[in-house]
Amino acid sequence: MRRTKKMSKEEILKYAAEAIEKQIPKKPNIYGDGYDDDGNLIYDMYDCPNCDSSYEIDYEKYDYCPKCGQLIDWSDWVEIK
């Protein structure tokens, strides 16, 4: 039989509070890493506001960060084509 560490009430509350906090949407940190043919910066990358993991908007625009589970708020994002 596998034994697990018994957590204190404080530890349980800490983990619960962290999980609830991640359900509050936060805006991603959007930035550009390349330029178009006219020399304009292309804003196509973002970092998770919680864990700073980087993703490409065109291919990895997640509602939740795959690494930490933070809910991402895309409400202000306007895609320009």
C-alpha cells in the first residue's frame, strides 16, 4: 500500500487558495519577437501572467496556461489579419 503525506489544514488551505486564485482571469503579457515586410513589430507572443511561460499566439492561444493552470483573459485582444 502506498502512503501519502498527511497535509496540515494550513497546507490544504494554501493549495485551495492558490487554485481559486488561478481561476481569476489575468491578462497575458503580449510582446513581439519579429517584424513584417514593412518593418512593423509583430505582436505574436505572450507570457502567462502567473508563471511567465511563453507561447505563440497563432498556435498556442490557450484559455488556461498548460503549465500552471492560470485562466487567461483574452477580452482585450484584437486579432489583426
